[in-house]
Amino acid sequence: MKEQTKQAIEDLVSSNNCVLFMKGNPTHPQCGFSSNTVGILKELVGDNFSFCNVLEDSEIREGIKEYGNWPTIPQLYIDKELVGGNDIVTEMFNTGELHSLLNLPQPTREPASISISKKAAENIKKGLEDIGSSVLMLSIDGQYNTRFSIEEPKGYEAVSEVGDIKIYMDVGTAKRANGIEIDWVEDLQGAGLVIKNPNEPKAVNQLSCDELRIGLEAQTFKHVYDVRSEPQFASQSIEGSKRLDKENMKAIEELDKNTPLVFVCAVGNTSQGACDFYRKKGYTDVNNLVGGVTAWFAS
């Protein structure tokens, strides 16, 4: 490692009480591990931590691995000491060790309030037969992706009891799971558990062309973004819209999370992906133009 690179890393570590070396930035992490670690830090300290996007400097990206003798990214440093990567940070968050390092109160382990329909309970019990010492584990991450698994308990979980069913979950999940309803659905696509989570961000609104026109005239929709390529956008685009390039993605980062956002593409499919991305980032008023610019110029 170059001395200049080492000094740059040391400056970052020594001048910040809590610094995360990650891929991307806290608003737009560019790997799942970085995203999870950012979510944990935000839950504990909000935006009161520093970061270094290693994707912007290849020498720091490789140098930080040598500096702390740690092969992966992200890497969290607190009080000039390496804490570890995503797995260790997650474990320490759940045990309360991370709270101690940050001089915060220990996490509460209140069980989430959960309701389970009779049919769902019957099928859950069947699935729990012969699992030995393992338990039913529920995980809901910061993007509200939800999954059940059968695992050995680690001892720090919160446990919700619904009748004679016990559901184990980590500290973060317990908060995000409060109030969920678990049901069992059978349809042409198969059968399985369905979870209704009142804490999940509001669903994407499917916007008609007429609704967009009214919103543009009323200046309700001041932020309309086109996700198509630059040549497609230059060829034909909705007046007042902007292409969703890096510059405008950064501009969105600065907006209040309640700002109405509209995303458009050719027919409304690719823009739905952009909508889902920003909805899961916490934006509460996300709109997708049904039919895209094709429908817009045909109407």
C-alpha cells in the first residue's frame, strides 16, 4: 500500500468516531452487505456517522483490506478500531455489543404483536414437525423483504408467541414485524403463507396519463424522471421530465422523503423497478406512469 493511501485511510479513521468503508453511499448503497450495515447504523445513530465510498478510489478499496487485515467490504471503524464487516456488525447489533461501543442503551427485546389465521397456523405447525432443537425464525430486513427459516436459536432473539406457535426474530425484525398478519392462501399459482405488514412503505401508485396531466398542471408533480436511455429520452420525452442519470439520482437524495416522485419509461415496466427501488428507500409518494411515454403520446 502506498504511504499516501495509508495516510488517507488513517486520516478518515482518526478524524471520525464512526466511519464505514462501503460500496456506494448511505442513500444508495451498491451492495447488499453495505446496505444492511448502513441500515443498522441509521437505526442506531441516524445520519451521525461518516462513510467512504471505496468504489470512487480503487487504491483505498484495496488499501483498506490491507490496513485492517480484513478481506471484505464493508468495514466499520469505531473509535479508531476495526469492528468488522456486515456479519459481525449484525451479530453485535443483536447482542447489544454495538450499542455499547456507541454509548447507547441496550436494545429492548419486546416481542412483536403478531396474528395468525387458523389455516396458516395449521400449516405452520405441520412445517415445524420433527425440527428438533431448531426454531421458526422470521427475518424482515430494512427493505421489508420477509422470509421464514428453520434455524438454531442464538439466544438473543425476541420471541413472539401466538397460541402454541413461537416465532423467533432478531432485534430489527421485532420492530418491523409489529402488527403483522399471517394468512394462508391457495390459488392457481400454488399455496403458501402471505404476510400483511402495516409497517411496510406505501405501495407504488399506478398513475394514468390523465392523472399525470392534472398533476403537472397543478404543479403537484414537479419531479418526473425518465428511466430510458439518453438517445430515447432525446428523441421523445414528456415536457418537464428529466432523465434518471447519476446527477438526478443525487438530486433525489436531497429531496424530502415525502416529495411526490413520478417515474416513466417506454411502457411502464422498467419504471416500475425504479419506483420499487425508491419506495424501499423510504420515499412515501412514488408514482409509476401506466403505459409510459407510449401511452402518453398516444392519448
